[in-house]
Amino acid sequence: MSTCQSCNKEFNGRSNRKFCSISCKNKFHNDRNKEKEYKVLEINKILHKNWVTLHKLYDIYRSSPISMDVAQAYGYNNDYFTHIHNSPIGEKYTMIYDLGFKNHIDNKIQIIVID
């Protein structure tokens, strides 16, 4: 007799069988992956909010420099971004998908869109 790893019921079957049914097998693996997926979903939610915030700010200010405090007041979280883009002239842009910004010395940012 074996014990199901999901529901702990005893069942008869092959010696290497771990679950009493397909539904228990699915539940076990779904529960195991839920934590990992939750973390990814939370990060994606923050990235999406950052993208929406930058998009709103770009619609308002275009490429005029704005204070990072303004971006944070709109809900921008500076800890989350997708990548760093290096321009052909050596400038570094913090990117969130297709939107990004260049940091200026005086705590200002300049938002850009890369097609």
C-alpha cells in the first residue's frame, strides 16, 4: 500500500505511484507552484503599475525633465524595472518594457519611449 502525497489516503497500485488520482496529482503540483507564481505575479503587478505611471507622466510632460519625487507621488517604485538600455552615445536609461528614463544629477528624470 502507498500513501497519496496530496490527500494522505492509502491506495493500491504500483510501488512508484505517488498519488491516488489525477486530481490529487494536479492539486499537489498546483499548490507547490502557487508560491513561485505568486511572487512572479506580484512583481509583474509592480512592473505594470510602473509602466502605467511612466506612460501617464510621458503623456503629461513628454521628454521634459521632471522630479523623481513627482514620479514617486504618482506611484512609481524605483526598485523595479525590466532592464538598462545603453544608447549609442553612451547614456544609460532605466527601462520598463518600452518606456524608460535617464537620471539627471538634480534628482530629475527624462522619460523616453523606445520603439
